[in-house]
Amino acid sequence: MRIALFTDYYPPHVDGGVERVVCQLAKGYARRGHDVRVFTLNTREAPDFEVVMPNLRVYRAPATQLSGLLKVQSSVSTRLYGIANDALNAFPADVIHAHTSFFYSSLVAAALSRHHNLPLVTTLHVGSLGEMPLRTRIMAGVYERTFGSLIMAQSKAVIAVSHAVADHAERAGVNPNKLTVIANGVDIEEYAPAFYKGADRLRITCVGRLIGNKGPQHLLEAVPALLGVAPESEVVFVGDGPMLETLQARATALDLNDNVTFLGSRDDVADILRDSDVFVRPSLTEGMPLAVLEAMACGLPVIATAVGGTGEVIRHLQNGLLVAPCDVPSLAKALIDVATDERLRQRLGANARLSVEKDYSWERVIEANLDIYDEVLGLPEHVLEPLPELIGTTRRAA
């Protein structure tokens, strides 16, 4: 099969989960003998063209970052359409797969799907934005009713990374007969618990883009209460984004510089997680957070907000702790609970690892996506054993 994948971000840009999901899919398809092209934006001064594997090639278009202006992760490129169109003329793809309807590349994918008469599959990685600031909600609502609806109408199939995302898509007008839920996966070999951790101070880690919808500002505000009970704790932010300077200034104002570290964008996240004791994901909105799955695979107790697909992965007090979004006092209490109770940390972390081992294999995710391609192309589906509810091609009835 010849597969064209579209995403705004792709390694070496690794600040968010979407690019890591697309990378796993692309390499998984290529290992199975499919011919894959990835079309993305060049946000990290990477090569404009790269042969990753003999049958996996990446095309990167020059991009303009709008994150600072819009206060949400956003990039555009006037060159992406032309670059992808030329490549598709030489590489007659069977299917086009776009990731995240809010990405600029998804608009390009929809236009090229129509121009080349190719079936379009779109994966939705984001659900409701109900907890976002009013300005962001208004912009997102306008986009969903205009450009988003055009992408959905052009799509032959729509994949949601969680049931919460699928429910939001239905409310936004997506035909439920197009919808399939396929959760993200995790590499349980790369992301594995550490054999030994030293007796240094407790390390609490947050991985994600430093933008408002990921909630780093709320975690920072909860740190003083944590330090009042566990003064030797360390809070580490991994990731980059438009809020970095604001967060650094706030940490200084709260006199937290001895306990809070900003590591920026890193390519050794697995090692950082293994060297951590607790993981926090204080998002205002989520689809199916890959960073949460990776932290769970590393055997970390996870504190996360009960938004989107997070509540489908985390079971409160069983394999993690759930708190309300934007609720700093509740977040601080959860931090104090895990910081002061080693047995709780060990129990939640061990159960988290068991959860991802059982239900979140990348092999299943890759096969389930390939089945969707077969479906839109009218081919027989791959023969699989019964799949876990969130990993299979669970067709949603109207």
C-alpha cells in the first residue's frame, strides 16, 4: 500500500504527542512493507527531504510559527501544498491520512485528496475545548464549523483517539458512521521502569508543550503548597512553547527556582521519566495523551486532569489520580498525597505499568489503522484476534 501521512509536526520536533504517534505509524507501516511518505512543516531546521528507511520518506515545508500570536500551538506554510502535490504526482498514493483537524496540514491534505481523487482518513487527537479560555473556545468553534467541517466532509473515515473525542466529534456534526475509536499506543520496551532509583529528592515531571491547554501554569501554582509539606521535592517541566518565559518569570516571583527546572525540548524523554518519581498532566483538554501512556509504561504514578480520553486510561486511586482541570488546590492535594505516601506511589505506578502492558500495544494500533485504509479502499480487512475496546476498530453506530 502507498500511504501519504500529513502532520504539522514530526521528529525532530517532539514537543507533543501527535508527532510521535505519526512517527510510530510511519515506521510501523514501512516495516510491514508499505511505501510511506510523510508531509510536514519544518519547525526545527531539519532537512527539507529525508529518507528515513528505504520505503519511508519525509518532506518538510518551510513554516511560519503562529504560536506566540495565537497563544496555541500553530504553524502555517505557503509551500506545503506545492511540495506535497509534486510528490503525489510522482508517488500515486492509495490513501491520504491527516492528523488533527486543527492542523494546517490537514487542510492541505483535504485539498489534495479532492484534487487527486484519493480517499482521506483523518485522525482527531483533540476533544472538547470547554475548559479553555473564552477566546480560544470561540476561535476553535469558528474553525470547527468552517474549515473543520470541510475536512470532515471530505474524509471517508474519521478516527478518534478516545471515546471522549468521538463524542465531541459527533456533537460537532461528524457522521457517526464514519467514526472509529483507536487509542494511541506506547512502546513498552523503550518506556520501561528503572531497575533502581537513587535516594535523591522526589522528582515530579511534567512533559508537554508549554501552552495554556496543557496546564503548566496550574502545576506551577500548586508547587508552593507541595513544598510546604515536602520541601525537598523537585518539579521538572520538559517541553518548549510560547509560555516558557512567562512560566520562568512566575517561578522566580514565587521563589521556586531552587525547586523548579525547565529542561526545554528533549529527545531523551524516556530516560527522564525513568529518573522521575511522579508524573503530572494538568491539561485543560486532551484526546488520548501519549505522554500519560509513556509515564505509565515507566511505572510512574500519574496525576492528571479528568479531561478527554485521560479518564478512559486513568482509573482514580487504582492506576493514577484524577483531578478537575484548573483546580489548583485539588492538584496540590494530589501532589502532597503521592509525595508523602511511598506505598501509594508504588501501588499506583505498578498498576499503571500493568494497564499499558495489557491494552496499549503499538502493533495493535498500526494494524487497526491499516484496517481503516483497507475499508476505505474496499479491500478485505486484516485478520486479527479480538482487540481491547480502545485499541480495536470499534465502529460507532448511528
